[in-house]
Amino acid sequence: MRATLLKLGAAALLLVVVLFTWLAFHVHRATEQPLAFGSEVLHHIIRPGSSFSDIAGELEDAGIISDRRVLEIYARWSGLANGVRAGEYAIDPALTPRELLMLFHSGKVVQHSLTLVEGWTFDEMLDALRATPELDHTLGRDLGHSEIMRELGYEDVHPEGRFLADTYHFPRGTSDVAFLRRAYRSMQEFLDEAWESRDPDLPYDSPEDALVVASIIEKETGKAEERPRIAGVLVRRLKKRMRLEVDPTVIYGLGDEFDGNLRKSDLRKDTPYNTYLHRGLPPTPIAMPGSASILAALHPLAGDALFFVAKGDGSHYFSATYREHLNAVARYQTTSRSRNTGGDS
């Protein structure tokens, strides 16, 4: 009897070993085969707090894996069921299930991008953020500028021009507040570093003054080679205590009143940003400058030009005297008023 039981036990153990070996071989082979769910990379989101059973089920429902049980068994045997990191992943069909698990452990989530464009106002930047679905939108549309800056932790800072124009990469679910804080810090760090290497004898009391000038440069020209020349004109006028007389500041001061056509009467409207009426710099930047405009403001081109006028092709004509400037205005602005500086009011 005892011998019979021993034989039965041995047979049962052998059967278990055979079944286990077969299962292990089947699972191993299955995890080494490409997913092959198609030819296109798929994006899949693992939500925070998901159990591995939930993750495997969602992968099966999405058609990324064919058998959730195989993935679960392998993940638990290998110890990879724990430590999966939440986020959005780009899954290539050529991956094996084992490589898929390693991807989930790596945390190499999809990076989205948003470009903050040179010359945007703060409101235009907010519109771009709100139109970006990959961001987590926490700032209500009813919040004013000061309230938004309070949320960022910079309550006493005017927001215009305080965010660096650049392309930023971020994972899905990044909050709009975190994004703005990053762009704000990027501007502060760049401005502080650039300020340390500025040219001597500039008519600026602080880095913020340079930022204001940079914002004017940004709105005046889109041509890289003209930025230092524009900066030179503005700096020389500031040193001579001449009014800057730049149209973009007037337009900014008009706000919603500006209809796209700058009139002579607009140049007489008394706003803090009307540089035809007030000497010195306007109180804040008028747009978001890029790094090139900031560097131009801190390293203006030497020369004797005190005036410039738009030529109609995106470039400007620079003049050293008012008479030459008036001739240039007559030549290049015969039909309509364009952006210019230097007494053409």
C-alpha cells in the first residue's frame, strides 16, 4: 500500500513538473514573440495607482497583447509586476512582452512639446496653453493676470515678457502651473546670466530694463541681423534722453482699442506705454522676447543711427539725422503708416 502511494505521489510530482515546465516554456516563448498588433506605434496610458491586473486587462482590451494571463504570469514570476511607472508610453509593435514590461519600468514616457513664440503677449501664451490637450488645465479662464501670477508664486510680478520664448517638452498630465513656472524660471535664469556679461555703459538700471528693451526689439523686427541695430538706436535715444517713439509700445497701451490701424490720434493717447509722449522705458515689457532679442538689448551695435523706418519688406532703413529719416519715411511709407521710430509722429 505504501509503495503504491509513493508511486502515485511520484507520478503526480512528475506530472506537476512536466506541466510547470510546459507552462514555463509556453510563457517564455510567448514573451519573446513580438507584439505584432499592427504596423503603427500605439500610445497607451497607465494611470497612477493601477494594479498590474488592471494594466494587463487594459493592454488586452486595447489589442496590444493577446493574452493577459501570460503577461501576468511572466510579470509575477520575474518580479516585474511591481515597479511599473504611470504615464503615457509609445509602444512599438516590434517589442516583445518582456521588453514592454521593461519599458513600463523605465519610465520613458512620451514627451509632448509646446513652443512659446517670440513676440507673443501673455494672453496669447495663455491661449496656446489652453489649446494644448496634453496639459492638465488647473487655471480657470476667469482668473486675472495677477491671480495667475499668485498661483505661480510670483504675486508681485507683472507677467508680460516674464516667460522665455522656447520649445518645451513635457509628459502628458503636466499641470499648466508647472509648465508656466518652468518657463518663468527659464527666463529668469537666462536673463540673470546674460546680464552678467552685458556691455558696459548701458542705460539700464536693472535686468528688467533690458527685458523691456528686448520686448520692443522683438516686436520691431523679425530679422535676426537687425536686432542689434535696433537695440543700438534705442540705447542711443535713451542716453540722449530722447523719447523712444516706437509704435509697438503705443499699440500695447491701446489694448483692445487697437483695430489694426495705428492712427495719428492714437499717438496722442496718454497711456503709460505711449513712448511718443513719455521719455524713458514703458513700465513693463510689451511681449515675450526670445533669447536673441535679450542678447541684442545687452550687446547693441555701435553706430550713429537714431532713427529707423520700416521699408515694407520686413527690413528697416536706419538714419543718423532727422532730415534723412523724413526722406526715408517719404520714400518707404507713401501709402500707409508702418512701424518706425524717431519723431515720425
